[in-house]
Amino acid sequence: MFKHLKAVPGDPLLALIVAHQQDPNPKKIDLGVGVYKDDLGRTPILESVKKAEALMVANEETKAYLGVYGAADFAPLIQNLLLGKDSDIIKQGRIQSTQTPGGTGALKVAADFISANLKGARLFVSDPTWGNHVSIFNSAGVEVIEYPYYDAVTNDVRFDDMMAFLEAEMKAGDVLLLHACCHNPTGVDLKIEHWHTLTDFVNARNVLPLVDAAYQGFGDGLDEDMAGLRYMAAHTPNMLIANSFSKNFGIYRDRCGGLSVIAETAEEAKNAFSIIGQAIRANYSMPPAHGATVVHTIMTNPELYAMWQNEVTEMRNRINGLRNQLVQKLAASGVSKDFSFIEKQRGMFSYSGLTLEQVRKLRSDYSIYIADTGRMSVAGVSDSNIDYLCESIAKVVG
Ligand code: PMP
């Protein structure tokens, strides 16, 4: 039955993690993996999460099924966090939200919904984007097209090229995927003026924006990071939002996220949402409870909520502080290349501008593990490895 099957190559990033684990060099550094790490290289459970879990264990009364959308009172929490609690869209009932198994689950449901109901719609994604965007939509039968985004020369967004491409290629009914903040993999975000221009474009072209919000709180702040998304949502009739709680609550393996649909009227939003419910039922039936109960417990308990906000601030400040230190120390190491752009990037990742050859040399000669694209996970840097990292980069770059 399976004799004709050939093994497919695994994810190169996972291979990088394994290679790092097996490397005996005590100075080895893992800058591949996409999870937050503290200065000791650990991915800790947040204090607010630990406390919420204790409350959960004490108070949980049943493990009975939840329903396709998860817990009913979870939706307002997603909406308040994404749009702000005073949002008119929420007041008008134009947004409906469901809990999903992580941001990936949200994207998968969105892909199935688009494939089955928006016939002929194509998905436009940034070049580059998170690799799973392409896999998820392709597997749902949606054609994926890349638009110009990252400029390797300026380490910025190629916004004029991006708009020219979208103007030339997008048709009414197509879907435009945008990263709300902390663009993965580049760390280069759209500026608010870009969101304004894109909002005019999606309205004029009748294109559906799908915003992926996987890193809320990791850029400039929980509200600040949603500025572009909120502007667009307030000025366009329709939007899909896939959000993840994996990073900002540090509950990666518990699989918790959300999918929201915004429509022109409350009735349209409800209709679309009922179809999204069908897509969920046919996918995984209903989301797991643990992560969502933790998020719910924290967000409805003022003391835990304040504690969580401080913990998000701490994670964000650590990453942004590391960006600053990297720039200073690389400059001090006498490296010929200008790395000051690293400080302007946001979120967990940085396109470092290192070439494939330089990345390979860092791996083979210095046991520093960076993805082939040059994407570095900034959280993998620490006080104890930053000097070695900067010296090694200086030696390799020259
Ligand atoms: N979108 C982007 C851009 C991501 O980087 C990730 C996680 N790497 C996700 C979505 C999915 O997150 P989750 O782990 O919650 O499925």
C-alpha cells in the first residue's frame, strides 16, 4: 500500500535545532528556533500563566465538550485585545470570533472558508513570509502569489514595488495577507502610512484583507502593535483576523488562538461565522480547552491581567534591548557592514542580511546556528553569548 511513497524532506529549521542539540561545542548558540527565551536560554512559563493554571485546576468542574467555537465568553476577549474594548465594530456586532488551536488553526479554518466560499480567490502573501502560510493555503486548494515586500539592500519594505504589484495583479475578491506586526521572518513592519495606503487600495479594489496577528505585544506594545490593523478595520467593510496566543502568553504547546470575521453588517458577520463553524467541525470538531481557559482566567482577573501585561512588557523590552546591544557591539567589533537596521526591526526575528555563505561559516566554524535565509531569532541572544556572537559575525563578515 505504501511502497510507492517517498519520504519528503523535513523542515530545515527543525533540522537546524537538531544539529544545534548535537553540537558538543560549549559556546554553541541557537538563533533558529522561533520561541521566546530568557537570558538563561529558557522558555519559561509566565508567572501569570502558572497562577491561572492553579486556579483552573482548583475550579474546573467538567471536561465535557466545549462546542465548535470553544468557550462562548472567549470571543469578547479576543475582540477587545485585537480592536480595543471601545471599538465601534464590536459595539455594532460586526465582528464574530472563535477560539482556534493556535494561530495555525485559525489560518487553516480561514483557508478552508475562503476556498469553499470565495470561489476563485487567490491569496497574496509577502515575499518572504512565514512558510506555513503557503503550505496551509495550498493544501486548501487556494493559489498563493507572492508580492514584493522585503528590500535586502535597504533592509526596509519595498512599498512602492509592493503597491505597483498589487495594483497590477490583484482582482476583486482576492485575499491580501498582511502581518499585523513583528513580520516573520524579516522583522520589518509596515508603517502606519502604509496601512493607510493599503486601506484605500483594498476598498477601491474590493479585496479581502486577512491579517495575521501572531506577535501582539512583542513590537511596541499590546495596543501600539495593533495600530495598523485597527485603522484598516475601522475603514474597511470586511476583514479576517487570525491571531495567536502562543507567543504573548507563552503557551505554545497548548494551542490557543482565534479567528475573527468582520463584515459590513452584524447579520453578514453571523452568516459568515456559521459557515466558519462548519469548516471547524469538518477540521478538528472543536478546539482544546486548556490554553483558552488560561487566557480567559488571566484576562478576567485584574491582578493576573496586570501581571501578564508586565510580563509581556518584560519580554518585549528584553528583545528590543538585545537589538540595541547587537547594533552597539557589532559596530564596536569593527565589522565592515552597517547593522543599525537591526534596531529598527521588531519582534522575535531579524533578517540579518548575512549571506548563505556567511551563515554556513558561522555554523561550521563557530557553532552559531542561523537559518539559511539569514533569519536570526533575536531572543536566542543573551548576556553570556552576545560578545562571542558579535566577534564571530565580525570575523565572518570582515
Ligand atoms: N503566523 C505567524 C506569522 C507565525 O510566525 C506563527 C508561529 N510561528 C503563527 C502564525 C502560528 O502560531 P501558532 O503557534 O499559534 O499556531
